[in-house]
Amino acid sequence: MKKLLLLIILSLTGFGCNGIEKISFQNDDAKFINKIAIIGPEESLDMKVNITGDSNMFYLMMGPAIVPQLMMAYGTYAANKEEAVSFNDIIFDLNIEKIVRKKFRDELVAGTNFNPVIQEEIDAPNIKHIINKYPKTQDDYIKIAGHTGVDTIIDLSVYSYGIKDPGILWDPNVILTADAKMVRISDNKTLWQTRIKENARRRTTGFEYHLYKENNGELLRYELDAAADIVAKTLVRDMGFAVKGNINSIREMVVKKVMESIDTEANLIAALASMGDDKKAEEPLNEKTDLAAATAPGQAAGDKANDSTDGAAKPEAPIASNKNNKADKTNDSIADPAKPADAIVSDYDKGEAKSIASGDDKGVAKPIEEETNLASAMASTKTGDNLK
């Protein structure tokens, strides 16, 4: 418990930070360097997150209130740890160690006459476990030099990196800290040693750290790459050599990228708000549409009923008319004494057949008894005429 209390107090006061001895590189030592190996850990550390820098102000305002300060400090620690886990899940495939070493090697080749060996020679399996050791002894450096054939080794590693909220006057940004040490194998002399801490940009108004999570950490990856570029250039300059490009121009590009992300988010929020207003405006139209849709089935049913009634009435008129016309023709034939009975029957049969063929008398057939009675009446009439 006492150790935990001491750790929290040190974190609040800012003491207890690890440092390394600063050793400047001497130009005279460069003439004894022929071949260099740049080594470093194979796996990168987890990213750290400190997004509660503003809360430090409240610690000071509370005065000498140890218990509340400890509770707030623990809450800050828990919040930072939770956020760190989420960010490390986003950039799980990013190896910041390899990125920094590659950029430093490129800058060293471009700005000096040193000849660093290729990375494949350093990644040999039989020396990988030695390279991943920290700290290394003189024997470790000798074994690495014997395998790679170099006379000088630069041990470069990322001390820490992540997102930091400096406080009220600054927005959250990416911080990257790297340690570098140059050792001459022949006499185990440390020719150069430094720690470089750089951020990818200066203050950017209106930036919120949650933008680092958008699009699979696109902005976070961009700033980490820019920070690695700045650290590599700063390391070479710390050795006393010139570098290509301007560090400030890199920061300006990062600021531009960040502002684009801020504008994109603002436009997205405005678009969503506009969509919400359009939806409200469409609600009355939707109500009218729903009312019309609800009324349409009843009206359609009424129209269908009317059509059905009209359709049922229409076929009856032609049938009645055909019956009347047929009856008139029959009566005329019977009433005409000039036509013999056979002719009358024949005419009737012809008319009946014609009516059936034309479809005028569909579904209306005379009973057989009526046809028989008619034939008997015609026969009687014919017999009476013959008697006369």
C-alpha cells in the first residue's frame, strides 16, 4: 500500500521519471566508423494514453486533500488504461519500432557517409534473442558485431509512444520518445547517447481525441508515422548531421490532415442533422399517404361492387330481347296460314339453331314438352285445313 501511495504521489508531482545520460557525438569519431548495424527490439511496446491532463488542475485546486486526490488519481489511471486498451486493439498490426528504425536508417544514409547493414542480416535467428535483451552488455555487442561484421552498433528503441492531453491550453496529440546509443566495438566506447521526445504537431483548436479511432485509426496511424519521421530526423541532427526536408513542414501537413478530419466530422454531424429535419418534414406527407392508402381499399371494394352489379344487369337485357324476338317470329309463323306446318317447324328450328349458334340464347333452352305441344298444334291446324 505504501508503494502504491508513493507511486501515485510521484506521478502527480512529476518526479521519478527515468532519464539517460546525454553524450554528444564527436565528429572526430566518425573517421573510425566503417560499417554500422542499427538494432532494436523486434516487438513494439503497447501504446500509452493520457487523455485526462485537464484533471491535474483540479488536483491543485483541491489543496492538501490527500484522500480525494488519491481517488481522482486512481480514476484517471483507470480511464487512461481503458482507453489504452481500445487504441492498442485498433493499431495491433502497427510496429512502431520497425517504423522508427527504417526512417532513421534512411535519414542516416541520406545525410552521412555511414554504411548501415541491411535489416535481414540483423534479423538472423541466432542473434535475435541478444538483440531483444535490455540492457545489453559488452559481450552482447561483441556477439552481434561478430555475426554482422560491423565495427559500430546503434541501439535504437522506442521508450514510449501514445496519445497525450497536455491540458487546457493544448489539444490531445501524439507523443513519441526514442532512445539511441552508439557503441564502438573495439573499445566498448559509447560514442553517442540521447533520448528524443517529439510530438507530431502543435496546438490544433477544436480537436477531440476520439477522432483517432475513426476509420480504423487512420488519423492516429498518420500522426504516428509523422512522429516517427520527426524523431528520425531529430536523431540525425542531434548527431550533428544535416537532414533533408523541414520538420516544421511535416507538422504543418499533420495539422492540415487533422483539420480535414475535424471538418469531415462537422460536415457529417450537419448532414445527420439535416436528415433529421427532412424526416420531420416528411412526416405530414407520410400521414397523408397512409390515409390515402387506408381509404383506397374501401373505395376499390365499392367500385368493384358497382361494376359487379352493372355487369350482372347487362347480360339479362339481350336474353330477354332474344326471347321476345324469337317468340314474335314463332307467333308470326303460326299466325300465317299461308305457310304449311312443316315450313313453320322448319323455320322455327332454323331460328333456334341460329340463335344458339350466335350465342343470343345461351343458357336458355325451351323445355321438350313445349316443343312437342307446338308440333301437335301445328299438326292439328294442318289437318283442319285439309278437311276444309
